[in-house]
Amino acid sequence: MSKKILLEKASIPGIKTYEVYRQNGGYASVEKALKSMTPDEVVEEVKASGLRGRGGAGFPTGLKWSFIDKKSGKPRHLVCNADESEPGTFKDRFLMEYIPHLLIEGMITSSYALEANLSYIYIRGEYMWVYKILERAIKEAYAAGWLGKNILGTGYNLDLYVHCGGGAYICGEETALIESLEGKRGNPRIKPPFPAVSGLWSNPTVVNNVESIAAVPWIVNNTGAEYAKIGIGRSTGTKLISASGHIKNPGVYEIELGLSVDEFMNSDEYLGGMIDDRPLKAFVPGGSSVPVLPANLIYKTANGEDRLMTYESLSDGGFATGSMLGSGGFIVYNDTACIVRNTWNFSRFYHHESCGQCSPCREGTGWLEKVLHRIENGHGREEDIDLLWSIQSKIEGNTICPLGDAAAWPVAAAIRHFRDEFEYHVRFPEKIKNRDHFVNEPFEKVRHLVGKQTV
Amino acid sequence: MERLHIKQEINITEALMERINELLSHYPADKKKSALLPVLHDVQDAHDNWLSVELMDKVAEILEIKPIEVYEVVSFYTMFNQRPVGKYMFEFCQTSPCCLRGVENLMDYTCDKLGVKVGEPTADGMFEVRGVECLGACGYAPMMQLGDFFQENLTKDKIDQLIADCRDNKVILHDK
């Protein structure tokens, strides 16, 4: 069994309640930090831990904290990003649902480090029952004296509230999230200024993912140096992976970074291999926006090295032969899955979720969806494949926020690795009429036809 | 537009106003607008799950903001409805991980069973089927949102049971 930091206590009966959480060592990091450490010392521990943002970008958390403007004298805020919406990702929900006080403890200790006195957890509106769990847990924490004025008699004040969104993927982008928290549409802001200087209500603000904040209590209790011993190289600590698709045991797993993809996929402790023992066709390791990889690049990198669950190994080879750890949204496809259909589905998602501010994204995601839809439905043209490539290349890097890139990358990767499947759709429209076209006749069985016919 | 002519009875009860005031206390006194999204959820839940122009105007009045500031938010976020909807809204996640586990065929099954198309309430106003984007339950697919809760690892049998439970008034929609 690998080391558990976040979910170690999640299976204790009653751990959702304050009493049980406290009896099992909960809130110790708040006591330690507030009574024996300065805020900057807490920041230093998190820096030393090597913890990287668990929402997907992987930016070092301690470094992000060190950018917050403490000199201007403006109020500071910590905002927890619980707007988990990246397809394939459902880890934060698990953590908040089963061990809500861990997040609240992390929010208090982290807010102290940032010298913030008013902090929020922004949760997506669809997680309404989890919102209620957090709301009740926060009330318990207030009643027990961990929130409010003069916490533990140290003179530190903190108010913490949970705030729900209204259904918009874009609000997972930190400046859109701040806009939404201000009661506006979720339109990302142009950076700079970064939130660390001008965020919520123009005050210095740090936005961190749920999982990042939940790691802070362990780091404070055990030191950053101890945390940095877990994992490999610059991928320190543990990571929650949410696994879905054609695998035997879908769900949320806490792994030590550095576990091999092979072991994660096939051992009974984790995913248990493929459902019905069908062949593995492809996987997306880090949520829908990261590149899909074909079977031959999953367990081994292009250099023949073992592919590991780390930031570095999953991206080994760049986009040509690698992908990204991203949010840890691990989606597995067997031979019955259609890559064209999957790509169309993702493009529809990004088109639906584009906020509409930037033309390349607003228009480009719509074009991607339309062209992919006609290919998937048997009306594709040979030149459509190059058209898709052209559209995605004109979105990437040309938008205010990363949603444009997130929409472009899956299309590029699908064409890069599965071009023949697109060609099959264009050349054999009568064979793809049923949405389950590869269920009875997997692509492997008809691949040989592609080269024999051109339009 | 047709929906502008649909009347909605507005009833900001004492309990609802108390809840709104509690939500307002979470933000600085001069930042009432920040409470808009949480307030809209509670107001919509108390009004048959939709928001008429008149109701949005009322929310604007309570939060001391302009009506347009409410309209532009309501039209941006998917969870707010600007027309009457079925009482039991089956919101199926139709993003790829759910499709891999057969949600599309299950939606067809549900629509056939209820005799409706996606997005059209049943004649009695009891049910509506919708396709929505990723709900964050990919490992428990296929799934749907029903009120404040998720119904996961769905099968045809579970759909049948759920429809029967809704008809028998056994399904709780909101966690208040």
C-alpha cells in the first residue's frame, strides 16, 4: 500500500463530523501554525514541500503564496477553487464529501500563512449537496472556536464561507472564478494584474485547488522536508487520481507520485485492468483538455522508459508522444470507443463552455464542433481533417485564458495519433451510421480498409 | 418571446428572506452583489425551479443592483432556468466519460418511456429530460442530476424505479 496523506482518515466512521475528525488528530496544524509559527514560516514549509497546484497547472503552491501582496495593507483573501468541472475529474468532490473538515483545516492554516482574514470556498453549483456538507462543517468549526475572532486566543481572526457557482466550467479559471464570486458572469480577466496583486474586490488574493489546500495540514504537521521525500524529483507528494471509462474499478485513488502507469492501470489495488478484458486503445491521463495517447505510448515513453504517474514522465516527449498529468482525470478507452466521436463530444463541451470573450475560442470551438459532428455523422470531407488542424492551431495561444488551449489540444492529439480513424469516417460513411459503430466492429478490424479507398 | 408572457407567482417568504439575509452576511456590507449566485439558487428553488423577469427584478431589488446585472448572470450560468421546467428534471451528463458507459442509449430509453424529447417537459409538467455537460461523476457513470443530488451508476431498472418513486412523491429534490 502506498502512503496516504489526504484520504488516510477518510474511511473512519463518522469522520465527516467535527467530533470524530478532532478525535483523530484534526485541526492539529492550526494549533501548531497559529501558536508556534509565523505566517511566513508556514509559507516556507509549503515551499520546501515542493507541492504543486493540484488543479491542473502544476504551479508550485508555496511560490504562488509568496507572490501575494502583503505590503499594500489591503485585505487579503484565500479562495479555494472547488469548481471541479474538467471532464474526467471528480476527486475534489470525493475529498469534500467524505472528509470536509480536512479542507476547512487546510483553509484556516493556509489563510493564516497568507494573513487573510476573509476566505471562501467556491464550489460548483451542481455539487449542491456537498455545498451543504461544507456549510454545516463550517458551522461546526465556528462553534468549536476554529473560526471567527481571536482563534485559540492568538489574536488571529478568520471568517470562512462556502459560495456556490451556477454551472459554468470557465469559473474554474481563477480570474473567472473571482468574477463569479463577485456576482458577475464568469469572464476571465486579462493578466496582469495577477490575483496576488488585484483579485477579489481588487484585493490581493490567492486561488488554490481543494487538493492543494488539503495537503497543507500534513505539511505543517510533518514539515515540508518530509513531504518532499514522497514522490520522485519535482513531483513530490501524493496525488488524487479520478479514474473513469472502460476499467474494472473506476473511482478516486490517492497515489504516491512516481507509481508506474502500468501498476496503476492493472493492479487490483487500483484500476484492476480493463473491463471485460478488452484491449486498451487510448487514455487521457489528466482531464479532457490534455492530449489523448494511443496504446503504444501509455506504459512506455517513446524512449522505451516506463511511463510513471508524475508531471515529468506523463509529459515526456512533449505533445508529439506525451501528454500531461493535469488534474489527474484519468479516462481509459477500450477498442469499442470511437476517437472521432470522443473528440466531437469534447469539442461540443468546450464550445458550450466558452465564455465568448475571445473570437478564436468563441468561433473556433463552434467550428471544431460542427466539423467534427459532420465527420462523425458520415458527412465529412477529406479536407476536413486538415481544416480541423488549421482551426485548432489558430485557437491555441490566442485567447485570454487557457480554455482555448484546452479546446485545441484534444483535437490536435486525436488527429496526430488517430488520423486513420478520421479518414475511415470520411471514406466509409455507411459504416459509421450507428453511434455504437465500433462496439460490434472495432476499428482494429476495419483499419486495413482505410488505405484502400480514397474519395 | 413567449416566455415573457408566462406569469409566475412571486412569494418571498419569511424563511426565504431569512436565508437571503444569512447569505448576505457572508460578504462585506458594500459587496451585496457577491451573494447573487447563492441567492438565485435559493430563490429559484422556492419558485418551481425557474426565474421569470419579474422574479429577477425582485432579486435585483433585494440586492440593490440593476435588473440587467441579474439578467446577464442568469443567462450565463446553466443552472438557472428562464422558463417553466418539469418538476423532476432528469439532467443526464452527456460528456464523453458518461458516453463510454452508455448514457446516450439510456437517455433514449428514458425519453421513450416518458414519451418526450430532450428539453420538453411531459404534458403534466412532472418530468423533463435534459442533456448537460460534465457533472464531475465520471467514475460513477452513467449518471444524472436530480434536484440537489446525483443519481449514479444508472441502469434501465434504476430509471424505471426512479420514475415510479417520483410519481409516488418519494424523491427529495432539495436539501434545505
